Amino acid sequence: MSDALPEDQTELPASLKFLKALVTILTGVMILGVVVIIFLLVTRLTQSNAAFALPDQITLPDGSTATAYTRGSDWFAVVTTSEDGESIVIYDLDGGTQRQEIKVD
């Protein structure tokens, strides 16, 4: 037995032509999407992060150790650990002067 179609049925039915076109279009869109995602990852990951540079020096309260750092638009905060417990110290971004200290219970 042969799997070949008879000579009068060599053309696909209309519904299968439509399905074949949809699958082809979907494949093209997926390939394009993957290329765009890779392009965006490469361009974003290679950008300079100079705007998020750490300060050169930070003066922490006596006996405390820095465990985390975060930055806002005009301030930065350091989570510190000491014998007294944890606290969040908020500094001015321009001069590095201490704005506030928040004790964490």
C-alpha cells in the first residue's frame, strides 16, 4: 500500500491551506519575538550603570556593619546590623549627610 495521494487529490483542502498559513505566520512571529527579546537583553545589559554608582565612602554609626544598600532619587539607605539590632540609616545623596535613622524591631 502506498501513502501517496491519488492524482486528482494532490491539492490540499481549503481548511488545511488556511491552517498551514496560520502555522507559518505563527512560526515567523515567534522567531521575530525571540530575536527582539534577545536584542533587548543584549542592549539593556550592556548599558552603563553610572547613574547607580555607589558613594565612595559612607560613615556608619559606631559598631555597626552594612548588610544592604538601596538608593532613591536624592537619597540612599544602608541597612546596618549591630549589637543593638538592625537599623536603616538614610543619607543625603549629594553630601552623604545622615538624614534619618530608623530602628528595626
